[in-house]
Amino acid sequence: MVENKVVAMLLAGGQGSRLKALTRKIAKPAVPFGGKYRIIDFALSNATNSGISDIGILTQYKPYQLNTHIGIGQAWDYDRNVGGLRLLSPFTSEDGGRWYTGTANAIFENIDYLDELNPQYVLILSGDHIYKMDYRQLLKEHKEKNADVTISVIEVPWEEASRFGIVNTDEEMKIVEFDEKPKNPKNNMASMGIYMFNWGELRKYLIKDSKDPDSEHDFGKNVLPSMLKDGKRMYAWHFKGYWKDVGTVRSYWEANMDLIDPDNELDMYDKDWRIFTRNRNLPPHYLSTSSKVKNSLINEGCIVRGEVTNSVLFSDILIEKGARVNNTVVLSNSTVEAGAEVNNAIILEGVT
């Protein structure tokens, strides 16, 4: 993606209340994942790997750890003199100040940022999903269909379909119906919350939506249905790779467990599509002569003297001699003491 034709806007202000204690102090995109990453690392890495040179990150709920993690974007090669990464938090203007009231409102409130960059296309991303995607493929599909907006979609289990925006299309993948979180979905083709817009069209509909007193200022509930009603060219692009909405404690645990499956689709070891993150400069992990480790991810700074099986250990963790950890995600700075046995669990950060 060259000449700043595409600007990405990454929505990263979500609370993630269904993750319970995991998001008590931090925003959902800042939740640790996979031993050394945070959830937002995946969308950010996809963007830099796709050649996107400008990206705005919209933060809101408890942003301190998220902002610290992102910094100036050095880990993702966004610390540039021209273009790069911009953190966009709610602000006060002559009209007063308020929180972002919806996904569309968050983009509208930063319309000046986009006007300054003057892109041809705007890519809307969510910062709370686990996946790898080349956004250039989405752009290619968008241009070939001469679309006003192209929505990335994926098949989800039928029992989960009512949690998503469901897209119905014709044989050409042109969208004929968009139903946000339906009680009785007609199919299981779900929006991934990834949209490629023509900036001119998006700008008009953001302004229109901002003037509607009855709007919830949400893409799925308001902007996209409005565009569909007006007969705009809306297409779906079927993504067939690994994608996980880690919106619940169980789905978060499952996504971490997926990483230790030798046949997992995410493939964190793909050198052609690396997932980047902030480096904490910790010492190597240490496995003592008393340790027994099987099919597990062990991050830097860990000291293992006990048994670890089918588990994901984040950084600076001590597993004492005589302790057993099975099918468990252990977050940073935690200790599992001698004699303890942990099965099928998530151990929060700093727990002993």
C-alpha cells in the first residue's frame, strides 16, 4: 500500500467486560496473549506487514498500559518522521468534551486527522481479535468490485452467530442484508469488524450519522445499514484463515491453548509474517534438572523447577519444585508454589 492511499484506524478503546478480572485494570486490546504478546499486537503487526504507513489508534477505557505498550510504535516500525502511528484519545474542543459514544463516533471525532492525511481509502480495524491477515488482499477485492465499502467476513459456529453482525449476500458477494446481532440469524457469515471504505463515502456517512439524534453512532447498527438502505455498493470478502474473538474467559483460554496444538492455523513461527511486540529485555528462561516440561510455551524470565504440561507461561514466572501445572495459562510475575497442582485454569498476573 503506497503513497498513503490507505489509512488504518484501529479501534482499541473497548472494556471487554466479559473477560472479567482480565480487564479490571486494562483495556481489552492490552490483555496479554500467547506468552509474550498483547492482543492488539496482531492487528498492528498485520498493518505493518501489509505495508500500511499511517495508522491511528483510538483508545479510551483505562488506556495507561496500552499507551505504554504501544509507545511511539517502534516495535512495529511506526516511529517515523513522516507518517507512522498516532494515539487518538477523546479530547475537548470548543463544543465541549465527551467519551467516544460508539465505533462510528470515534472515527467522526477524528475526522480532522483523516482530512489532513487525505487518503483514498480508510481501513477500520478492531484491536481485540487474534488473527493474521494481509490487508492488501482486502484492498484488491475492494478495488476490483468498485465497492464503496468491503466487509471482511468469516464463518462462525451457528451457536455463536447471534453475537455478531450477520451478512447476507448474493452470488457475487454483494451484500443484500446486514443484521447486527440477530436473535435468529439467517446464516453464520459474520462481520469481523474489518471494513475497507472509500474515504469520500465514509466521510459523508459519518457526518450524516453525527447529526442523527436517534443514532447509537455504531458502524454495525447505524452506518452500514444506512449505506445499504441508500443502495451503496457493499461487498463481503470471505476470510478463511484463523480468527478468534477472545471476548470471554473461555474463548481467551481456548485461543491460548490453540497455540500449543502442533497443527494450529495461526503459526506464530512464520518468518514471513511475524507478530511484533514490545521487547522487555528479560533473561532467558531456565529449566532446572528437576523440571519436566511437555508441549508448552515458556517465555523469557521464567524459572521452572516443577512440572509443566500443555500450558502457556508468560514472563517472570516461578514454578517451584513439586508444583504441577496442566492445561493452564499463567500470566506474568506469578508463582506456583511447591506441592500445588493447577489444572485447566488461568492464573492472573502477580498471583502466588
